[in-house]
Amino acid sequence: MSSAEHADVDAEPEYGPVGRALAMVCKTAAIIGTLIFIVLVVMSIVSISGRKIASMPVPGDVEMLQLCSAFAASTFFAWCHLNRGDVKVDFFTDWLPEAPVHALDSLGSLLVGLFGALIAWRTGVGALALKATGETTMILGAPLWIGQALMVPGFVLLGLAGLYRAAWHLRRMRGGHAIAAPLPPGAAASDARSQA
């Protein structure tokens, strides 16, 4: 591979300090969500096996699944958007020059950021309303508001990731590279192999 080809592979600028911090927080949140899902799967297996073999399921297993799965799922959205993991239909824009595509992507990311902020706000309001009523789960007696409140940080991160990507696309549209976005994991290596 020539030095010019190598330059193309590494043309994507690195994160700025804000981007690195945001990426670290988003990745940590996604890892926490993954671990929670693993624990929930193990608990479900133990509960189902216990119910079938010895008529002894894990008490409140369905309640724990309901409380924790929504929280765990909310931790993935920001990392996904920050790394361009969203489903993107670019059939109609593939022929456009780079600047209009960045403008459209910036608008899309801005909408994602606003959506994340809106959902975080309404989820927080809902959690406070549940706390005021004192509603709990039937078997474990766990407060319902905690499960809803735990989703708020994930949606806040989604809002921040959307705003960061919107700013990144705006910068690219104007021809600058000060604000950076990451390549998806392994993308640089696969690009290098395909161009070699």
C-alpha cells in the first residue's frame, strides 16, 4: 500500500477532547448495559430451570426483567449513534456532493439529539410522578420509579451524542476537521486490507 493510500485510510481525524470524553462515557454505559443483559439472561435461565425442575423459580424474576431491561437497552443508543451504527438509507443522497450530505447528516443528528433530550426529560418527569405515587412491584415491592429514572442518563447521552455528531458534520460541511468523529470499530483495518 502506498503512502497516499495510507493517508486516505487515516484521513479521519481523531477525537477532540470533548469527543474522547463523550466516547468513553458512552462506551462505558454500553458495557454496563451489556453486563446487565447478561445477568438478566442468566437469571432467566436459572428461574426457568428452577420452575421446570423443582417448581422453584427466582422470586420476582419477571419484575426484575421489566425493571432492568429498559434501563439496559437505553445505554446502547448513544454509543451506536456516535459510531454511525444507526440504520441509514443513503440511496437518495449517494449521488450528492459531500457538503450537502454532511448538511443532511447534521440535521439528522440534530434531530437525534433533540429526540434524546425530549425523551430524557419526559422519562424523568414520569419517574418523579411514579415516585410521588409510591407505586411498587407486586412481588418484590421495588419502587417502580427507580427503573424509569435509570433510563434518563442513557437518553441524556443520546442527546449529547446527537449534538456532537451534528457539530461534527457541520464542521466537515465547512471544510474543517477540528471536531472529530470515530470510525466504527475495525473500520480502518478493514479499509486498509481492502485497499492493499
